Amino acid sequence: MVIGLHEGLGSALSEYLKHAVDALDSDKTGRIFRNELLSAVYVSARPSGNDASAFELTETRKSALQHKFISSLHSDGIHDRELGITEAHQETFRWIFDLEDDQRCPWAKFHRWLQSDQQLYWITGKAGAGKSALMKYITQPISPREAEKPVIVASFYFWAAGFKMQTSKEGLYRTLLSQIFQSCPEAIPYASPERWEALCLYNKDPRPFDEIELRNILDSVIKFASSTKSLCLFIDGLDEFNGTHGDLIEFVNHIIETLPIGVCVASRPWVVFEAALEGKPSLMIEDLTFNDIRRYVTSRFKSDAEFVSLQNREVELSRNLIEDVVRKASGVFLWVSIVVSSLLEGIKYGDRVSDLQRRLSQLPPDLESLYDRILHDLDPFYLEHAAQYFRLMAACEHPPEALLLSFADEEELDFAVKLPNALLTPRRLPFGLTP
């Protein structure tokens, strides 16, 4: 039997039974039949190896149900961290795919790892050194010309400043699964037969996912997809996981020991990770980004007209300033970004190169101390208000809406709350915007 475009077989059966009985409340009876039949999908024994793919569906309906299943894994804002990572500056990180062999190379060549039987690669480095930016650069679409099989790449970015799904294993599982299923939707009936059956019968699956089920589905989909495709997972920010890091390491070890898959992870060089990942192919990012940082600093300075004018007058001092910034950065991209912005701001106030050199010498060389310096340099008049914003951000499970922040900026909260309000309609939207 081919199931219709919009109607599941179970829904049709429920409707038939509802009208076949003489019930005072036929809608209630229909809901009872539907819930009991749906429950039976999960409690009935399923023969081993049955992947629920026997349902005959039109291609349109199958595609719609696949989309519905993948959407059920999605969590709002789960990609905020990845989207917020600045794109790598032009010509930076190209060394990661360098094909030249060098016996003096202090790190395990990434392209060699991709071609080897080793399953785990570790990218480590200081906070702000660019690990996340490098992971994002690596996971850009891969050319298939050298791949023996189609490649599926799935990635997740832990983010300590984010909400629960961005710091938990549940968020990790959901994100990896949704990306793998998007590339291999035919795996859904095999990896989650009960949920697929429920969708085929009723067009919906009301049961919530739990962490154990998500972990099992991930194992199943990797087993299925790896028979025809190559899979590689990229997991960034292991140190930003809100849980026991040993559990996270156990998960990584489990999948590389039991499944044919490559995994690239990134974290700060904490003892827990060094102990677990010792001997694995790896790189320390700040050992490799000196030239990248020089290109970035040079580009930032030379794109500023006032610095170019200053450089034309003091060529040697300007060149030394760039080199001093690069050396003091010690491979930390975020430090460089903040410091260069500070120096360019000084130029706008008429600083000479010698002034910029003194300004640079007074800045702390590490990121944490630099943040502390910035906070303590706040005008005391604004310090209390800034602290209130930090407390507000820390108290919010999700990033606060702009409206909430605007209320926090009001002297009299009662006044803000009592302001007239109305729903925005196309006529009421400003600047001709439409919803």
C-alpha cells in the first residue's frame, strides 16, 4: 500500500475506528485510538535489523517526513557560536593544508592525518589564539576530487557563555545528528525506526528525545552512513563543556574505538585533555600563526589612512611597531584584535609612533590581564551601570532581547513597563519594513 501525500495510515485508521463506533464524543474516541496506536509503536517488539524503511511513501511525502524529523532535532540559537566566529583573515590558516613534508615540523600534518588510519586529531592552544576560527576554516566545503567516498562533515561548537544546548552533550548530539541526517536522510528509518514509523503513521511524533536515545541514534546513523560515505566530526571548545570533562572524553574515545569515523577536537591545553590525548596527532596553534598574525596586523594598519600617512613620515618606527605587536601577541589573535583597535584609536587622537610604542608597552601581554585592564579603565561614572549589564547577562538563560536591555537602561522601570504598547503590523513597522 502506498500511503497518501498528506495522510498517515495510522491517522486514517483512527478516523475509521472513530466513526465505526457509536460514541457520544467521537473526537475524544479518535484521540484515544490515536494515542494507543502511537504508544504501541514504541512498546511492540521489533525484529532485529528491521529499519522501518518498508513503508511505501511517495517521494514528496518521504521528503516532508524527513524534514520534519530533522527539524525535531533543531534547537533555536544552536549555531550562534559558529555564526559569531569571525571569518579567517585572507591568507591565514592556509598552512593547515600544506602538502610539503618537513622533518623539522613540530606538529602532526593535518593532511597526513586525513589520509591515515588515525581517527583523532587535537587542536590546542591558548584562549583567544584562534582555535575556533581554524575549526571553522577547516570545515568549509571540502573538494571531493581526492575523496574515495562522499564526505560528510558535522561540527559542534561548545560555548560556555551560551545557553544549555550550547554547553551540553544533548546539544552536541542534536547538532551532529541534524547535520548528518541532512547529508544522509535515508539513514533515518535505520537509526530511529520507532520515530520514523510514528511519523509515517501519524505525521507527528510527540515523544521528547532524551540524551541516551540521542547517543544511540548517533551511533546507529554513523554505522549506516559509513558504509557508503566518509564521516568526520569536528568538536570545538571541549573546555567549555558544562559537565565532567572525563565524560566528554569517554564519548570521543567510544566513537573512535567502535565506529569508522574521524574526529577532530579543539580545546585549551588543560591537564585533563593532555593526559587523555597524549600521543595523538596534534598541533599547538600559537606555534603556527606568527605569520598569520603579521599579515592581519599589517592589513589592519595599512587599511587605515591615518596610519598610512604616519607611516610615510616615520617608516622605520612604523615597521618596528608592527613587529612589536606581532611578537607581544604570542600567537593570541583576540589579543591582537583588541590591541590594534586601541592603537588605531590612539592615532585618531594624534598619537605619534613613539606614543603608540609607549601605549603598546603599557598593555598587559596576556588576554585575561588585558580584559581586567579594560574593565578597570572604565569611567567610574559608567562602572556601576556596566556591572548591572554583566549581572543581567549572567542571569539570563538565553541572550536577552534588545527590549529587555532597553528596560534595564531606564532609570524608572515602572515608567518603561507602563508605556503604551501594541502589536506591530505592516502599517506600524518603521522604515517600510515588512514582517
